[in-house]
Amino acid sequence: MTLRPAPLFLSLAFFVATALLAPDAWAQKYRTAVGLRLGRDNYGLTLQQKIFAKTTLEGLALVAPREASGTVLIERHFGILGPSLNYYFGAGGHVGNHKDNGVFGGVDALAGVEYKTAFFPFVLSFDVKPTLEINGTDWARFPAAFSVRYVLIKEKKTGLLNGIFGGSKDQENPRKERKADDAPRRGRFDF
């Protein structure tokens, strides 16, 4: 099965347009995850680190027949049905070495879906990572891959630093009822 660039490009454009129009999502349920990435022609290691509320930085170390490469991607996550199921888009670059042609590099895009399992510390994801090659044998590639990551550091909603970085406890529960002493005083002519 060969992927054709035009339908893939239209699909990617649709996903990017959807991402820009989508409302902000809840944060993911993890901060750091590491695992394996398995594609049709390549495989390797993946490390994903949360750097902002809905943004991660991902590093890939991939091996394919006759080549090895490293990729760095920045990804923006959007929630689907809560924080466990996300879709994401990203961009970055890669550099590698081919046994026959030497050093190559390029620019990467990324679109995918990820699921944080409910009872186990694993994140499952599937994505498409189109690349434009510089000094490579192909001018463009359209690989898809499945990743399984183990959650090293979970996202915590409470703690000492949450008040500094995540807001106060009053902001977490806006419907918290005020005590009678906290109510503003009313004047005679206030109705």
C-alpha cells in the first residue's frame, strides 16, 4: 500500500484547521513518558516531556534499514472526551546518517492520537509523521507509527507548588460557598 502525497496533505490540512478552531483541552495525565516507537520501516525509542500545559517536547531515536536518525518535535495536545484521549499536532526536525549516502536531515510535521490507559501507567499513540528530506535519497517520506510509552512522572493536581504554578485552591472550585463573614456588606439602598 503506497500513500499518495495529495490525500495525505489534504488530511493534514484538515486536522490543522480543526486544531486551530478547537477549544482548549484539559491537560494530559502525565509529565514524562518513555517507550518504543514501531513503524513499518523503522523502530526506535521515544521520550516525551511536558513543557507547558498542553505542549510536549518529544525526542525520537530511530533505526531503519541502512540508516539511523534522531528527531526533536514540539507537539500541541487537544482533548477528546477528557484528559485521557488526545489528538495532537507538531513540527520539528531530524538529522541522521545513511550507510550509502552519508548525513541527511529534514523538516518534520506530525499528526496523531494518544490514549492514556485508565488503570496502567501506559500511553498508546498512533501518528503520521511526514518529512521533507534534505540531502536524502527521497525528497519526502510519509511514515506512520505506533508508540507505547511508560509514564515515568504522573501529572499531579495538588501539592505545594500547585499554588504557585497552578493557581489557588479557590480557583479550582469556583462554586465554593462563602461563609457569612466573607459576604460583602450591603447598604440600605442596595437591593
